[in-house]
Amino acid sequence: MTRMPDAVKQNAIAGITKTMDRIVPDEPDLRNLSYKPEQSWNYEAGTHLSFLDGRLQADLAAFYMQTRDQQLAQFSESGLGRVMVNAGKSRSCGVEASLRTLWLDNRLSIAADYGFTEATFENYDLGGGVDYTDNRVPFVPRHTMTATASFRQPTKCDLLRSFTFGARVKGAGDIMWDEANTFGQDFYAQLDASIEAELKAFAFLSMNRRFAQDIAPRHFSFDIKWHF
């Protein structure tokens, strides 16, 4: 290993020290040394429904949330790490719905979930002309959704118990990444597909006694993901 020359080492230390002196304040910002606890009131109403002799089930819920001193993570002004700050007041409301169904002797399973959330600041005035009131709360997606389907096909093969074919679409967005709502993420979705093979259990005789394993000893799966 080649040793770093002393002159190069001293120049590197001087450069790091100069950079730290420029970005690290002489006195810490008292506003970042502590933050208040977050307080919220949550209201929710929902129902569970069952149709077609239990083959189709549905859930529906609506919610409303008021939050005071909401805790938000921000990058520090120096760019080194994050700090926790309190927003004034925020309000969140929305709905959530889900459907689940089983068909073909429970071999075909289909499920779907959807959520809508509108989260905004009711009062977040930082002074000096910086007012985020009525802006959307960051990191809260407006839409979330998931749809899954799987089909299990038993076989008469001596080794395989069944094949299962599945697919899932999961999406979220749009999302704001900062309190000023200057940049964010549009709605996006991910598609997953899978094929699973389930092996049968095995049994054997030993000392005139039969031993069997109920759980299949092998499990194989293949996943395909497409981002769009």
C-alpha cells in the first residue's frame, strides 16, 4: 500500500476543514434543536358488505383527520442530514374501498383496493413572505390502488400438486416532495406477474412405520416486473 505524502494529506485536511467551516454555522439554529409533539383528531366511518353467498366482499370507509404541529422531515440548510420541523395545522380527508371475490371452487381469487386522500395545510405561515397555507402536505399520495388476480390449477402429476398464475398492479400518485409544492411525482404503477409450482408432499417407510411430510419440500416461483 502506497503511503499518502504528507503534503497531499495536509492539503486534503485543509480542504475538508474549509468546506466544513463554510457550511457549519458557528451557533446552532435553536429552531432545529427541538420540536413539538404531533397531535391529531381522527374520524372514520365505514361498512363491510357481503354478496353472492360470501363470494364477493366489499369494504368502504371515509375518514377525516385534523393535525396540529405536524412533524415534517426537511434537509438541513447545510445539506448534511435532515432536521425535524413542525407545520402549523393540516387537514386530511378521503375514502378507501376494496373488493375481494373467489370463484371456481376458490381457485380464482380477485381483489382490488383504491384510496383517495386530499391532505393540505390549513395554516403554515413561516413569515417573511413564505406561506404554505392551502398547499398539499408532502409525501402523501393523492391516489393509491392495488389490483391482484391469481388462479390455482391442481394437477394429476405425481410430482406437482398445482400451478398458480398471478398478476398484480400497484400504483400511487400524484405526490408532492416539498411543502412549496414545486416538484413531485405523477401517478405511476408497477405490474408484477408470477408463476408458482407446488410440489407434492412425500412419505416413506422406516422400521415398519410410515412417515409423511404435509408441507411440500420445494417451492419455485418466477417473477416478471414491468415499470411504466
